[in-house]
Amino acid sequence: MRYYGVRTKDPFDELLQRYRGLLFSLSQRYSRRGTTTEDLLQEVTIALWRVRERVLPLSGVPQAALVWKIARNAAIDSLRRTPDFETLDERQETAADDRQLVRELHERIALLEEPDRTIVRMQLEGYSYEEIGEALGMTEKNVSVRLVRIKDKLRKEWNGE
């Protein structure tokens, strides 16, 4: 938000920035059923805006969990309005698959060595690169580089490369 050329911090904008990767990947994942990623991302943003009073006071894991739940439900609701939406049984299978994927991801994160494990966990809890760096005695740039390398490593392991 700008006011006479001075940038002010809007908590909702900060929330969207903090979870932009999560929101984009979730929207991208559900976009395969006749709805574009951009459409779903817009629906998710609107849903978060409607409940911002509940989400903004939270922080860390509770905030991330609520953002994910709201975003996922908004994506599913949007897909329900499309003609070729999957059946209830398929949705239940998808939810079970999602839980399994999350469990597998957490298992892989647990196998990381320190400080990589802490860096990933802090990022998942919503900490900024600056906050992670301060906590671990690293620069913001170092945290950023390490996260890229950790994600590449996890992606390669996940895909069996």
C-alpha cells in the first residue's frame, strides 16, 4: 500500500508474500481439472481475504496450517464449480494422498543434517530469511542459498535422481 510515495506495510500483503510459494504450488497442483493456476490463486487469495481477521493474529505453524487449509478448501470449492470435478470418493483418495505426501516430506526433512533441518523447519513455520539468519548466525543470503540447495536435494531424492 502506498501513501504519498511512502510504502506502508500491509499485514495481508505480508501474509501473501510469506506464503506465496505454498499458495502457488497448491493452486498449480489443483489446476489440472480445467481451471488455470491463476484462477485458483485468485480464488485462494479472496478466501484468505475473507478470513484475514482470523489468520493475521496467528503466527508460525498455526498460521501456516490455517492458510494451507483455507487455500486447499478454496481450491476444491472452485473446482466443484467446474463441470468435470472429481467425485467424493476421488476427493477422499486425494486427501489421503496429500496426508501421505506431507508425512513423507516430514520424514525426509527429519533426515537432513543440522542446520539444514532447522532452516527448513523455520521456513515452514513462517520465519523470514532474516529471522532464520539471526537465529542461526547466518546472513540472509546464506539462508536463501542453503534453502535452494536443500530444496534441490529434496526434489532429487523425491524424484529418485
